[in-house]
Amino acid sequence: MNELLEQRYRTVLRLLPRSYRAEREEEMVAAFMEFSGDVPDEENPRPRWDEIASVLALSMRVRVGAAGATPRFVAWGAAVRLVATLGLAFHAAAGTFTLASLAFMTPGSMTRPLGVLAAALWMPAFVLLMRGHVRTAKPVALAAGAAALAELAAWQSLTSLFVPLDVVPPALDVVVPLAALLVGFHDDVPPVRRAWRPTVLPLAAGLLLRAVVLALLAPALGKVPLLWPWVDLMGLATVVLVVAGIVCLARDLPAYVPLALAILGTLMLPSRLSLMDNSYLSLGPSALWVSSVSQCVALVVMVTVLAVAGFRGLPSVRQGRAVV
């Protein structure tokens, strides 16, 4: 009997949640052992790398609500998918803003081709996801993310000093929603076709921001520096998240909603912290601290409250498996 190999398979299966192992471990070990054949312990047998990778992939799927997951993991899966959806919605709005801004650029103005490419790809990626074409949305979103990260790397190469708060937040804003998209929308999640109204809402918001809001506020920005941190894309997103958090808490929505909002708020916080460095303050009076600090405080408070509400609302770990 290959006791050494069996023990190593059981060690690999510890990657899976305990609730899943309790029902499937013996069956999976038997299948692995049958497929591996009769290999004596003297040959020091080990699980193959593809088998380890398959167990790791299964572990990730179960933890985001795959078939056989507990209700708690199903809730986490819904939170991950909401993070992906809202993250792509933000990038779609930003992409619309960027493309609309091209019409107002003066001849000879410098453009960033990779940034324009990323903006043009985020929009269809979000629309495809909302309309239920998940398999097509994933490669389009990956291409948009690759272009955005390449643009960020190109911009960083032009500077002689690496400033983490200037580079890490925008990179995380790209990587986290993409990871949530790839992990959360697995094969056990049936595609959902959303209505056109919520699908085009982020695109309309990007156009509205460029064509109306900034046009109306532009004359006042030079006179009221306190407005500066509130009229950029991330500043407006901060306002939207705080309002959405208040509505979420008031309406007692399912646990995955406050959890997703807490994750997104955590992603926003570093970008707001970067506003308080000396280079930013040199552009205006010290009163800018009032706006910058108030945004950070609002995000910290809202993220904390949402996280507590989300964790309290999660199903008990002792509840049975969900049927997906």
C-alpha cells in the first residue's frame, strides 16, 4: 500500500475548506490513488503538479460559491462578483470620460496611446459582463488591464523616484477587479443578462462628468481649492461609495453587498492618502488638508462599519451546503 503517497495527497487536500473535505476527501483520495497506480514508498512518490494545481483551483472555486459550497462561501462569491462588476463599472465610466476628453484636446496636446486603448476596452468589457457574455468579457477586460498597467509602467519609467502611493493604488484598482472577475465568475455561476439601463449608467456618468459637471465647476475650482479632491474620478467615486454605504446599511441588504463595498472602499483609501503628500499640497493652500483628510476619515469609518455589518450578516459556518 502506498501510504506515503496517500498521506501526501491528504496534505494537498488540506487546501480545500474543511466542510468540503469532510464530504469528499475519501472519495478524492481514492480517485487520486487509483489514477497514480502502484508506486512503492521506496520511490518517494509525490502528487503531480497538475494535480496540485487542480486542487488549488477547486479550493478557490469552492470559496467563491462553487457547487457544494456552504452558504457562507456562496455569500463570499457574490461579494467577489459584485467587486468585479462595480470595479469594471468604475473603469468604464473613467474610460468614457477619457475618450470624451479627446474631443476637447487642443492640437498638439500629448496623448497616451496605451491609456486611450485601455479606456476604449474597459467600456465593452463592462457592457459584455452586464449583458451576460462573461467568457467574452474576461479577455477584453484582461486586455484593458494589461494596457492600463503598461501605461502606468511607462509613466513610472519617466520619473526618477518610485513613490508607492502614486503607483500602487492605481495598479490595485486594476488588478483586484480583474482577479475578482476571473475568480468570481466561474463555471458554476450562470450568466445573468442585466437590463440596458444599469448597463449604460456608468457610461452616461462618464459623459455627464466631462460634459456638464467639470464645465460648470471649472470657473470655481481656481477660487475654491477645497473642491479639488472632490471633482476627480476617485473623489466622486468616494462620494458615491459613502452614499451607497449609507443606503446599504439603512436598507439592511444581504451580507455580500456591504462586504463588497468595504473591499472597494479599502481600494480607494490609498489613492486618497496620496493626496496628502507635499507635491500635492504645493499646488494650493494648506486648506486642501481639510478635503483630503475628510475623505480619508469618511472612507475609514464607512469601510469599518460596512465590514462589521457584512461579517455579522454572513451565514453561520455550521450551516449545510448550498445547492448551486
